[in-house]
Amino acid sequence: AKTAGNVCLFSGAPYQAQDTGVTKSTPTSSTSPATPQGANMEPVFMDAQTYSRELEQARARRAATTAAGQDIGKLPSVKDPVRRQEAIESYAVFCQQYFPTSYTLPWSDYHKSAAEKIQRAVSTGGMFCFAMPRGSGKTTLCEWAVLWAILSGRSPYVVLIGASEAAAERRLRNIKSQLQHNELLHQDYPGETWPIRALENSARKAEGQRYKGRNTHIEWKAKQITLGWIPEEVALGSGARVDVSGLTGEIRGLNYTRPDGVIQRPTLAICDDPQTRESAKSPSQSETRERIVAGDIAYLAGPQQPISIVIPCTVIYEGDLAHNLLDREKHPEFQGEVSSMVETFPTSMELWDKYADLYQSELREQGTTQAATEFYIEHREAMDEGGKVSWPARYREDEVSGIQHAMNLKIRDEQAFFAECQNQPLAEVADLAPITSDQVALHQSGYKRHEVPSQCQVITSMIDVQGSLLYYVTTAWDVNYSGYVIDYGTWPEQGRRYFTLSSA
């Protein structure tokens, strides 16, 4: 109620009426509730200025309470300063210290080489493209590289690029999960992880988050994260940003303004397998992606500033994006390096041919490969002779060596093995219409090999001359031009039921 510019505050309890010019309520019967003890029986009047001041103070108290709830409080101390410092100085140590369950096998030489290239790119700059066999953990190395770059304070702005935007977003989700849940990282990098944990995976809380009364400017989005602005020595990655994008997405002109007013452009770009199988098969798509890498990404830091680029990849087809970037004649700036699963193949391929027949027939008939493995164990010394794999520790539980694992992959799909594991794709062969077993059965003559039907009068032979192999077939013909295959094969003789020209 308002009278003559005054504000009347009521206690809410019944009271005796007074002649104040204000409408009042009075008890109407003895059944009215009793007046609470100590209740103010009279209306309290204050002027508008006092009332406004009271409202402002109430708002200030509420704001202070809200701010106190948004403040992340005191940062935990670093648990192991020595471990942290060793990891900051070495990317390989960082990987081994904070992700002990990701790699349960000893690193191969190409893992060590990749780690050295990543460290050089992040620390001193440079462009590196290296091909590793499929399944070697390239993507994991990329994710760790992003974390090491920002947590060590070396790269304030990292762009993680995938073959597609969806692939890049998956990489960022893994990175966010490590920042949230990796306890070892939290112990040694509290300046970066403590504000993230305070968000409780809610992007809504980021806007008002504070540290010592000041906004942290943290961002926690699906395609972008910005670490909290913690201007203290313990937080080397204060304000660092990570953006993700597909290779053909909006990459040009990336920048952001930091809380200290500095306009920051990307300092590191990591392209994880920047091609799809579809784009690799298309010369025009490969050419477009090649121009994006050499043009758009190479100039992300600005026209006068260098940018570090790391491109782990796998060659899918000859002449695809990865194949061209690895070619030091075409792109010497990327210092291409190719690693293969098998460095040299075994010399006793006759035993491996027998093994392949046993392996395939057993797998087809029984769904196991135990007999083939026993054959390999029995002849292992001879079968391993001359063979060398780049990662000897890589093999499955039902295998006994890295050489056996590699040869099994080759036996299953030779075309995929040379592309995905060797980074040496075989020449594409034109697709042929498949031949069914019924079609084969219709053409069986019922005669044994080398047996000539009595009604035949003419025998012909044909040789298909290839660069390293001769294919031949000998056919008997009767007067009605019906033909009967009586012999076929190759020279040199291969001694196995199934092979291709490239594996001869």
C-alpha cells in the first residue's frame, strides 16, 4: 500500500485499525488465528528512497551469494612437480606418464619417430606428414598432442582437423573426457583441469564461472573449448583454445580475442587422417583437399607468422591425398616419412603358401586357425627367416609373433594389407562381374585333368604373357566346337590354389 509517497510494509499478522488513511484488515470473529508472539502489530512506513536503498542492498546480497557459488575456490597444489616438469619437457614422457593404459605394448620405432616429429612441430615449429600402419594409434597420438601442446603452454590456439567435421568432433570429445576424468592430469595440471571439473559437464555454468572474483572466460562447447583464464604460474595453459573442423569446413580466418586483449590466431594444426575412402578414390577430391592443406591450413597463423602442422595419415590409393603429401618431390615442406608393418618379407614363401591354404580352409570349415598356428610353430624358424616387422609386439592372443600377425592380414585381404598396413597400395584392378559356384558347375566336363575326350580332334594352347608370370590353358575341341579344358596353370609354378599376380 502506498500513501503520500510512503511505502507501507506489513508484517502479515492481524492488527488493530488506526486512522492512517490506509485500508486495514481486522479480525472479524473470535475464530481468527491468534496473533504470533512478537509480531509487529503496526504497519511500518519508510520513504521511497529508503525502500530503493533496501532493494539495492538485497540485490547486492543476492549477487554476492551467486558469485560465491560461481567461484571455483582455491586451486589444488601440484601433486608431483618433478613428474609434471619431465612431461612438459618431453612429449613421449607425457604420453607414457599420463596415459599408461592406452598403450599396453612397447612403442615401435615409428611411434618414437612420430613422437619426435610432434615434439619438434609443437616446440620449434615445422610441417610433418608421416604414414603409419592402420591400427597403430595415430588418432590417439593426435589427441595427446593437443593436450600436451596446450597444457605445456606451447600452443595457445590449436586447430584439430579431421577428414569430416563429425570425425573431428569425436576427437574433441575424447580430449574433453581426458580433461574431465583423467586423475593423473588433474593431480599435476590443476590450473587447467580444476575449472573444467567445476563445470560438471554443463556448458551453461561456464558463462558465470569465477576465480578470485574474476570471470574465467572458460568455454565448453561441442566444437570448441577454451581453458579457464587463470593468470598464475601453475596454469601454463591459461586461456588456451582448441577448435575442431572437417578439412573441407570453414577453416580460413580463425582467431579469437583473449581476456588480456591479444588477438590470437592458430599456432598449431593437427590433421588426423585428412581423407575418407570416398575422397581418396576421387582424383578431383584429392586435389581439392591437397590445395586446402597447402593453402588454407598453411596460412592459418597469418601471412607473416609460421604455423606448425602435423599430419598422421594412411595411404589408401595411389595418387590420393596422403600419397601426394608424403611425396618429397611434390611437397618437400612436409618431410614425408612412410612406415610399413612388414619391413622385409620372409624368404621361405613356399611354407607360407602351405600355411595360407591351411589357414583359409580351416577358417572356412571350422571357423578357427589353431591348426595353422601349430603349423607355424612347428616351422617357425624357417618361416621367419628373412622377415622383419616394424612393431614385433603387435599380434593377437591366438597368434605367436608379429610376423604371423602381418602375414595373416595379408592372407585375408592382400589389397587392403598393402594399402592399410604397408602404405603401398597395389594398382587398382577393374571390377569384374562375380562368378557363382552354379556357373562354374555348369561348365565342368566330368573328365579328369590331362584326360582328352575321345571325340575331340583338335588341341589348342594359349599363353597370357604378364611381366613376371605366364598364365596358360590347354583345351581339347570336338567337331561341334565344344571345348574341354585338359590343363591350365602358370609358369613359374606357384604351388598353391589361390594367388594374385601381385603376390606371385
